[in-house]
Amino acid sequence: GKWDKALDLLSSMAQSTVELDAISFNSAISACQKGSEWTKALRLLVLMTRNNVELDKITFNAAISVCVAAGEWETALQLFSRMVRARVEANTFLYNSAISACDTGGEWEKALRFLGAMEQCKVRSNMITYSFAINACEKSGEWEKALQLVSLTA
């Protein structure tokens, strides 16, 4: 797959005089999503830290997305918590990724907490945000909550 080529390229860059930066790592992490290579994405986060490369919004969004795509929703939520502890400010994309993880795991209460946190932090929600939250409620049989969310989007 293309993800392994991306990791090979990153490895080659590390062995040469090319300085590895956030863009290089973020690209490699994003490539891991295609093959659901979430463990490799997590290893890249460790390498970033070892190489004193700052983990930013793009890094966390890519890593969370890889985990969600691989069905590792709990790991995705742990990454979101790590991001908050690192004082990286969450944006709509990051919240959507976290709510998507809740959707994958059927964690409707967590999805609603993330929606509330978005409102508190004045981060704009969108139809994707509500779609993931509604799906999380639906999977858990929380039809009333799902309908409440639908009414908010109308």
C-alpha cells in the first residue's frame, strides 16, 4: 500500500540530512489511515516527540482519524485527551474526529459531552458534527436524544 511507501520515505529522510518536521510526520501519519495502520501512526507520534517535533492540531487529527478508521475508538479518545493535556486547542475537525470515535463506539453520552464542550469553547459545529452525534445516539437506542439533535439542525 501507499502507507508503507510513505513510511519508507520518512525513514529515508531520517537517515539523510533532511530535517524531519511536522509536515513530514503528519503526511506519514495520514498515509497510515489508508491501511488502518494505527499502531504505526502511534509509533510516529513517539518518534515526533523524540525528535522534538511539535504535535499540533493536524498531527492529532490525523492520528485520531487513523484510530477511528481502524475501529480503535478508545485509543482515538485517549489521543484527544492527550491533546487537551498538551494544550493544543481543538477545532471543529478535531471535535468531529472525537465524536466520530464516539459514534464508532456507540458512546452517545460522550458524544453529547463533546458537543457541549464545543459550545462552551465556542468551537463551531457543523452537519458532520451532528451526524456523528445522532448516529452515536441511534446505535445506542437513544432515539429521543437523536431526535433532539435532529431538531437542532433544522
